[in-house]
Amino acid sequence: MLSNKNNKINPFKSMMLSPIHSFRQSWYLSIKPLYSLIMLLGIAICLAAGMWQYQKSQFYLAPSAQQVHISGDYLNKYTHFLDNQTLHGRAGYAVITPFSYEGHIYLVNRGFVSYKNRNTLPTVNPIYDFSSITGLLVDYQTPMLLNSGLIDPVKNRIQYIDNRYFSNITGQPVSQKIFHLKKGAGLQMLMPTKAPYLSHHRHQGYAIQWILLAISGLIILVLSSITSSIKNGEKL
């Protein structure tokens, strides 16, 4: 058989390419459906929690609102109690009552009331007279909720403020701005409008932690899905 330069094999070139070829062929992804589903669900929850904490951190950067004075009437029969409030170490509610002012309806946060029994709402005195009140008119952002359709078993207790809900029960458009009562008729225990500036950094730190957990989960999912094999095709 005649020698052909095209048929010659360069031993050095073969030694250089062999490890690369072997490396490319010895690794592949093996998807485990149930395990991957659980991991992706956990990653999604971490990302959602991170976004929620980030939104809370941005709230504390909002500029302080100026005090305003309005006069009108409380719509007492639509009073609700905002859950999960604390003041000076006590658990309770923020009293939310719609207020009619020059043809507009605003939700007034009348302050804090504590409770002794979660199955019974505390009693607050209705205000029937034409009233002048002073407070802060601020924008309200609905918190990120996993279940926004949650119905509280206790009537007139709410988990978050939704102006569309109050529009439905009053039959009138309700402003998205919340009036935080500082002085005037109907005031309960005065609540701070927002936490100190350090709260921004605290919630921002929480957001970073949740996002890092999500990234770690994604890395674990990818690494656990990598499977190696030897030259004869057997898995290691």
C-alpha cells in the first residue's frame, strides 16, 4: 500500500485533541422531573420574597408627605381593621374608616387599637359630626401577596388596604392615597407613619439574602443535574 501524506496521523496532534474530545463527550445534563420541580418552586419563592423585601425598602426612601387639613364626614359603617399592626410591643389593628371630603372618598388611618381576643374586633366610637382633621396624605402600595384573594374569617378585618374593595362596598370611587390621621376627631393611639431610615437598609439586606438563596438554589440544581460517563459509555 502506497504511502499517502493525507493518511498519516500526527501523534502529537492526536494527543492534544483526545482530552478535549473526551471532555466534551463525558458530561451531560440529566433532568430529574420531581427534584427539578421542587427546586424551581423554591427558587421562585426566594425570588418573590426578594422582590417583596426590595419593594418595602423602596417605601422607606419615599419623601415625607406634608400635613394637610380636610373637613367632611366619616362613613362609620364602613370602618375596617387592618391586621398585623404593633405599637410599643402590643399587637393590634389600624382603624381604617372612609372619609367624605368635597365629593371625594379618602381612607383615613385613625391609629392603633390593641386587642385581647383575635376572634372579636375591638370597639371604636363612631364620629357622626362634620369634622376637621389634620394628617398626612400619602401614597399606598399594595404589598406583594402570594394569595391576594384571601378572605378573613372575621368580618371587617382586612390583611391589606385595597381601594377597589372600598369602592365596591361604598359605591363610590375611593382614592388610592391614605390619610394618616395626626390630629382631630376619631384619632386612636397615634402610629408612626414610617419606620426610621435604617429600615430601608434592613429590608434591602433581606432582599439581597433572598436573591442570593435563589442563585444558590439554581447553581445546586444545575450541578446536581450534571452526569458524567467514561469512554465505554458507562455512567460514573
